[in-house]
Amino acid sequence: MADQDILELAVREKRLVLTMDKDFGELVFLSGLSHSGVLLLRLEDADAAAKVLAVASIFSQHAARLEGAFSVYQSGHLRVRR
């Protein structure tokens, strides 16, 4: 599925896109595509268990901030942009 189609589906279903694909930043900021929220994980060297723990921690601590925002998680820090 193309990235643009993923964003469109997420908007229709009011869902957050969870991704490691940096192309979503370009789609949101340079192309100005609508979104319901994107969480970009910069965890390229992490194993699956570490990724699961990071996502669980992000959701438990910051869920309310993610809706409608473009967020980036890297090196233990979450940056949220609206």
C-alpha cells in the first residue's frame, strides 16, 4: 500500500500511523497531506522487544498528545509537532 493511501485510510478511520518510514514526514510537512497523527520511531538498531517496550511506554505516557500530531521518538525522547 502506498504511503499516501495509508495516510488517507488512517484519516478516514481516525487512526494513528505508527511507522519507521521517514517518508511520512515529507508527506505531512512538505506535501501538506492531512493525517490523524503519525508516530515515527527512530529505532533502527533496536530489536522487536525493545520496539514493543518503547511503543508501550509512549502510549502509556503520551497517548493524549499523539492525536493529530507528527511525533518522532528517538534515543528515549519524544518530540511532538502540531
